[in-house]
Amino acid sequence: DFWLNKAALKCCPGPKFGIDGIRDYLKVYNRPILNNMLKPKTGHTTPVAKDMVYKAAVGGVDIIKDDELIADAPFNPVEDRVAACMEAIDKANEEKGEKTLYMCSITDNVNRLQKHIDAVKAHGGNGILLNYFCLGFSSVMEIAKQNTGLVIMGHMDWGGNFYAAPDQGMAGHLCIGKIPRLIGCDTTVMPAPYGKAYVVAERFMDQIQAQKLPMGPIKPGLPMASGGITPGLVEQIVKDIGV
């Protein structure tokens, strides 16, 4: 584990939205926030993504995320995808009378990130998905410091090389809990012990705590249980970690 003093914490952007900011944006306060991941992971085209996003959003899902593997695929590029998906989001929002966050996956070479962020903003996007291990912590921090107005979802893709190493690496409550929160992720995807992920329940709870424990000026992050989560598991998750 590690702790940072006040001077070090000032170097960390932390979440701009975090738990309270995301709830305020969605106007969702007394129930769990539901996220839907677009599947298959990669291979689907922009029109397919648009159709899936509309159906999930109009059905009542609060947050819809690209899979972390699709990024800026030539058959489904970021700019085309965010334009189409935000059109679907706007249509669904008008029909259901609620807001929906769309997390557009923009993980890429560092010199292309700003282009993707500009595209998301130009088409009315409200969120981005970043694989913070692949991008590097400092890249995510720089994006968070921009104050883009976009909700940042952090994904631990490639993180298994750190938290799953038996004799070396980094504890999960650091690399999935504390670090993404410090570098500016408003919400962080974390493998949970309910579905397909091989995660010890106690370690999952440690990651939840690391997202929420007091940390000076750093806002709490919103932990997102993932990995084969189905509607039938929601009740158990709420029982364990609350809404």
C-alpha cells in the first residue's frame, strides 16, 4: 500500500465528477447505476453499435460503454461511432425522459488522443473510456487535467499483469482502486467475484474501499463491478456494496 501527503495529492487531478457528479448528471440517486457493455468486443460496425446503443439506452440503462478493445478500429472509427451513438443516445433520452452516458473508447497512441477527445466533444459526447495501464498513468492525468467536461471511465485492461502476479506486481486495491482514482478516473471498471472473473471477494471489497476512502481533496470514484454481470446479480451486488 502507499499513502500520499498533501503536497503529493496536489499533483493528482482526481475525479472531476466522481460518484456525486455522475449521479447529478444522470439525476439518479437512490438506486444502483446500470452499465451496459457493447458486445461482441470488436468486429461490429458503426451501424451495429448505433443500434445496440439505442436499444440499451431506451431500455433504461444509465451508462453504455464501448468494449475496451475496439478503440479506433478502421471498420468502426471513433469519430463515426461517437456521432452515430450520440444520435442514438439523444433519441433514446427524448423517449425515456432520462439521460444516458456513452463512454466512447479512445485508447490509442498518445499523439492521437487529443484528436479523439475533440471528435467526442464535437459530436456532443459526454464520456470517454481509457485503458489506463496501456496509456500510462501520466497520459490519463494530462487528459483529466484538461477539464474537458467529459466523464472519464478507467479500464484495467492489461492490469492482470500487475494484480494477478503471484510473487510480484501490485496489489489490486492499488492498481484498480487507488491509482485510477488518483489519476482522474471518475468511474473505474473492476472485476467482481460474481460473474466470470477470478477475483477473491475480500480483494474486490478492498478495491471498492480504495475508491471511496477519504483522500484529502480527491473525490471518491465510482466503482463499477464487471465481468459477466447479469441483471440477476444486481440484488446481490447491492446487498454487498450498496447502491
